[in-house]
Amino acid sequence: MGTLTKPYSTPPLIKNLGLQDYASVWQAMQGFTQTRNENTADELWLVEHPAVYTQGRNGKAEHILKPSGIPIVKVDRGGQVTYHGPGQLIIYTLIDLKRRKLGVRRLVTLLEKAITSLLSEFNIKACNKPKAPGVYVDDKKVAALGLRVSKGCTTHGLSLNIDMDLSPFNNINPCGYAGLEVTQCKDLGITNNLQDLSNQLSKILVDLIIKEAT
């Protein structure tokens, strides 16, 4: 009789990077994933970016509605175009899916659940949409998701709008959906700052990932 391998239960390391240029962090994610091995700890990178649009690898130019002077970076994640800027929390999920015995869809579900759980702590009812990954409140998108899997490991992750200038979203079809409205924690009545929400959300996410191994 063979021995059963226990699911990997070591919590991901949390690294708070502060405000960082998008391209540098993207390159660092790629480097981390290319050089990691079966003993490399998973990591969650918490970061903000200066204003930038990122367009997924199958992104269509038609979803960028008008030029704005904000740089556009074509990246290797799935999905269409989205906007990142100061006041938005990004959590990059550098997870070895194979080791944790997680599928991509399951990780997406965990990311969405972490965000809806956070919002529920402020009595805000949020939901996900199976055909349009992300988290929504009253049909307005408050959080976006985008992942890439390479060698069984993920890069990219989630973005949660906290207290930011939302007007750059008007220049695009967010995530490829014409007319999609976006919202943020501040407009939902949440007054906690980005650092506090970052700590709360990362803790919830780590707990959910660990729970998968039990």
C-alpha cells in the first residue's frame, strides 16, 4: 500500500513592496518563477503601481477607447485591458499550484472568496460572476483578477480598488466589457487605509490557502 502525500501546507511568505514601477515588478515575477524549484517558498507580493494600463496577451486594441498619456504595457497574463494606479492594492500570487494540488480555477475562486470575505467584514455584499472573473458590488467591479501559469506556478494575481482616481477606467472597456462601471472601497463607505486593508486581505487569503491543505 502506497503512502499518501500530505498536501503542502506551508503558508506563503508575504512581502510588502510599497509603490513600485509595474515593468520592474513584472520582470521580477518572471525571474522568480523561472528560477524557483520544488523547495522555493510561495510568496504573496503586496504592491501599488504608478498609473499604467496593462493589456493581457490576447488583449484587443479596440478595448482602449482613447489615448490618455498613461503608458500601456502588453503583458503575459490572461484577460483584456485594466488600469492600475496609486490607491489600488495589488497582490501578486507566486504559487506552486502543482505542489499545493490546486487547479487554476480553484485559485481564482480562493482569490474571489478572500475579497468577498474582506468586504463582508464591513457589511458589504459582494459577488463574483463565473463568466467574468473578479468581484462586484451592485454590478460595479471593485476587484479584478488575472493570472498566468508557467511550469505549474502562477504569476500576477488580484487588484482591489481602495482609494484612487477611477477616471482612467473611463478610457478603456475594463477587462474587455463595454460600459462596465467600477467602484472602490472608499465609495462603499470603507474608511480603512490601504495598508490596513492590505494586511487584512493578505491574512484572509493565506488562511484560505492553508485551509485547502487540511
